Amino acid sequence: MASEFKKKLFWRAVVAEFLAMTLFIFISIGSALGVNYQVVGNHTMAPTQDIVKVSLAFGLSIATLAQSVGHISGAHLNPAVTLGLLLSCQISILRAVMYIIAQCVGAIVATAILSGITSSLNTNTLGLNTLASGVNPGQGLGIEIIGTLQLVLCVLATTDRRRRDLAGSGPLAIGLSVALGHLLAIDYTGCGINPARSFGSAVITNNFMDHWIFWVGPFIGAALAVLIYDFILAPRSGDLMDRVKGQCSWTTCDSSHARKESQETQLTRKPLTGTNTA
């Protein structure tokens, strides 16, 4: 455990998660709060919140930041994604814990800054996730599960090193998945699919009503995505019990097993006809 804890690269990755999360929350929630600051002379007046605008702000900010810090930390920027990669045995337990702490702190810092910038608003929820009228906790939980499942499934598939058919931008694909989740869930729950993002708003507004939904739902969705991808869609070498027992220690994953697995069980998907795989 001490070996990874003492490495500079490890702490750089943790700092990268904190900084990127701070920027992500500031940009994405800031875009949602912008509806309250409309400039008449610039013709930005809108009667209601533009869901497409907000969804694109969340998705494009994730894509941009993933491209910016992905080579440093992997750019998880979401505890559900971190949990998914942990369960898929791609990161250590220590790294997962530190990433989630950094993500939550980053979200709190960004939301606090936004609170100061938008202090003139009489009622400011700062992007607080709440259930829409007519949506009960069970239904909200289901929306969060599905929204997060498709996101983590996209992350696992896009970052699968066994694949030889990948083309285009991985960060952009993941960003579009985030935007898709928001297009689905904003009307029902305000779209969490990211426990740290929900936590930051809840802490600064001191409102934790139904907050458990925005942790339990994404974590269940992430676990289901790993189960579906690693055991059904693209099974890894080794039997089920080996995967369930896990190959991760507190600080390291069995990278030698992963390399052997990659060599022995490379996915044999062929690119679609006419697709540029260069």
C-alpha cells in the first residue's frame, strides 16, 4: 500500500482529478445557472432552461477534460466510473478511494465558487438534484441506474485495450454518452449519474433530501455495466469465480494477468465495411 502512496505520479493523478472535477462542475453547472443571467442586448433571452444546451455543456466539458488529463489520471471525474474501473480490476482500491475523495472535494470547491458568483439570486439551488413532481424515489433510482449504466458501459468499451476496431475520439464518445444521459434524466431527477456532482450541490445548499438516490443509483448502474461487459458482452479470460474473487490488491492490479489476457483473448471484432481504422 505504501509503494503507490509514495509515488509522485500517483499524487499527480489525484491532483488532476481534483482540478479537472473543479473545472467540470464549474462549467457544467455554471451553464445551467446561466438561464438566470440573460443578456437582452445579445438576444440570449430564453423563457425556460434549454435542456440541450445544458446536456451539451456537461458532455463537451467531460470530453475536453478527458482529453486534457486523461493521460495523467485517466480522467474518471465520476465516482461511478471509478467504481466501475475498480470492479473491472483496472485500478487499485487505494487509487479508487483517493480519486473519489478528490472528485467530491473538487465538486464542493466548484459549487462554492458558483455560489459566490450567483449570490444575487434569491433562490439558488446550485444544480441540486431533486426528483421531479410525480417521480417517486424508486422511479428516480431507476433513471439514475440506467443513465449511469450506459455511461460506464461506454467507458469500458471505449477503453478496452483488447479491441482493434476502435476509431475516432474516445473522450468525445464518452462525452456524448454523458450528454445522452442528461438528455434522458434531466426532466426526472435533474440528472445525477455522478455522485460527486450531486454531493457538491447538496453540501453547499445543505439539502440532502433523497440524496441517497444519487449515490446508490449510479453505483448500481456502474456495477451492472461491469457485469454486463466483463462477463457477457466481452468476457475476459479466467472463469467467473476468478473474476469475482478479484485480482486487485490495495495498491496494484495483476497487470501481468491483464497483459496475458490481452494477448490470449483479443477481441476479434471486424470494423464495418468502409470504416477508416487508420
